[in-house]
Amino acid sequence: MTYQNTMKQLSEITTKFTESVIREMTRISSARGGINLAQGFPDFDPPRIIREAAIDAIHQGWNQYAVTYGEADLREAIARKAFQYNQIECDPHTEVTVTCGATEAMIATLKALVNPGDEIIIFEPFYENYGPDAILSGAKPRYVTLKAPDWSYDSKELTAAFNRKTKAIIINTPNNPTGKVFSRKELEEISRLCIKWDAMAVTDEIYEHILYDQETHISMASLDDMAERTVTINSLSKTYSVTGWRVGWAIAGPDITSRIRKVHDFLTVGAPTPFQKAGVCALKMPEAYYASLQERYNTARNRICAVLKTVGFNVDVPKGAYYIMAHTGVLMDRYQDMGAKGLCLKLLDITGIATVPGTAFYHSPVMGHDQVRFCFAKNEQTIEAVCRRLERLIA
Ligand SMILES: Cc1ncc(COP(=O)(O)O)c(C=O)c1O
């Protein structure tokens, strides 16, 4: 069925953003039988004990709607872990909202905070969803660039981005797509600006356990005077390799939490009940689990970075998360006029590996055209296959 004059009849807001490039590349990859390094999910199973906890929950009858803002035992487990790992003190009954992934936590938070005309600061390159999130919430995004090789920002540019209309700044640390881990000094500088301009910090900490080279994760809400002006977003997805379970959360002061809960309730009612129950088990994993997760990703990171360099990419080795934002040195030289997406499709043709064009992570198409994002959350066999295929570029 086709509609006439589609753009007049249908929602205007949806004309302001495109289909997710990440999911588009995923589709193209599966149609062509490629190895999908475009979308950020692992190709290995979560720990058995967590899988069994989900199956047990189903057998024990946890199959109906959960408490809309999250089962009490999961909120308590989230608060306990936030205290131990993030030095965030929160009341599980009034300051935690369980959502359908970090994705819903972010849009529910922005919907809870933003009024028309408010501005939101976003570091770029950014996780693809933040741009549409800002549009859907009615905020005007202002972008501050993270610059290679260490993906640092220019303090003057950041300072200039704040003004009296600034409602919030979104910080993703460890960062997708760059692998940047924000330092204490940087977070303190951002916090001073938030306090000066009475702005909120919305932090996406979904990769908090995926760190390399002795990096440490610092939560904005643990900094002086920031607990009450920070919304801390997290999820089971990446830490426990369960991206399909759709369980995330937002931690915020009681006033903001009550607004996030209202938005969440009408958006989705609640996150899947059995997976919330399994989340309680996940959040109790011992220290050794997190160490082995880091070890696995560290090995994959080192292997892929080395091969990318050998075949002619310029690589800034990531400090966290599981992506490499590589500069397309060799490909650019050969296929200059193809554009960023064309380069990724060429790479898929030659190697059978799907990636994401750098442009997907910037608000302006002139940025990121010489960058390609590789996700290395893959098992050893896949990583070896990827390395062999990449070598075709110099064959
Ligand atoms: C920075 C970031 N935030 C959020 C998400 C999505 O999280 P969830 O699966 O919990 O919705 C992703 C997924 O790739 C991500 O990279």
C-alpha cells in the first residue's frame, strides 16, 4: 500500500533523521553473507549462569508485566553495584528506573528533561542514537568535536557550547565509537561548566567494564556536587553480552526519576520480566568475570589493531569499549571518490566484512568521511577470519 503526498500526511519529525546506518549495514551484510562488524554485539554467549537464571525465571512464572519502573530486587541490585563500582549512592525505590535498554533510558531521560528551545551538548563522533534522541525530545543539539589521535576536546570549544539555554550535556564514557575514556580532569571541567550554567549531565556508561591499558572508569555522579545534576544510564547489554534482552536503567534524583518513570511507563510499560530477574544474577557476577571479559576484548583489540595497521589503516588504539574508529588511509588513496558509505561497501565487496562509515557518527556529512568503525566484540575464530580477510587488501 502506498500513500500519496507522503511527506504531507506523515510525521515531519521523522523526516529529520534517516534509518540507522548501523542497522542498514547489518542488513546489507547479512544479505551478502558478510561478517558483521557493523553492529555492536558479541557473537558469543553470555555466561551460562545468567542464561540459566533467565530460563529459571520463566519456569518460575515471571512471565507477566513487571513493576513498571523495575522489579524491586533488580533495582536493589543496581543500587548495590552502583555504590560498589561507581561510588554512586542511590535509593533503589526512588532513584532507579529500569527501562528497555540504555536506548530507552536515554530517550525517556531527554523527554523528562527537555522543553522546546532547550539545547543539548553532544560530543562527536557520537553514538548514532543521540542525534535522533535530541530531535525526538525537541532539543536543539550543539556539537563539540573529539579530535584524534587521543579524541580530546578543545576546552574553548566546550566552554563556548554552554549557554543559558543548555539543559544537558551527554557524555558517553568509555566512548562509542572512539574508545575514549574520559579522564577525571575532563569530567571535572565538564562538571564545573554544568554547575556554572545550571545544566544536567546525562552519562551513558554502558561500556564501564570494557577498559584497557590500566584505564579506570569514573562516573560523573561520583564527583562533588554532581549526584543531583547527573542522570547515570547503564544496561545489561554490553557487560553481560545480552544485547537482545533489552534491560537498562537510569539513576537520577527523585524528582527527575519520577518524571523519567512517567515517560517510561507510557513508552514501553516495562522491561521484560524474566530478563530483569536474570539481571539480578548478572549484577552479582564475581570480580573474575569482569577481568576475563576485559582480557578477551584486550586480545581481540590488539589483534585487529595490528592487522588494520599492516593493511594500511591509521589506527588510534581504543582505551575502552569494543570499537576501532580507523582512518581509511589505504582505502581512501585507492577509492577517493566513493564517499564514506561507498568505501564501506567496497570494503564489504573485497573482504566480506561489514563496517560503519565514519559519517554516521557526525552531524555534518563532511566529517568522518575518512573514518570507518570496526566492532571487535567477536570470538577468537571470527577475529582470525576477519584478520585473514583484511589481508586481501594487500594481496
Ligand atoms: C553508547 C551506547 N549506548 C547505548 C547503546 C544501546 O544500549 P542498549 O542495548 O542497552 O539499548 C549502545 C549500543 O551499541 C551504545 O553503544
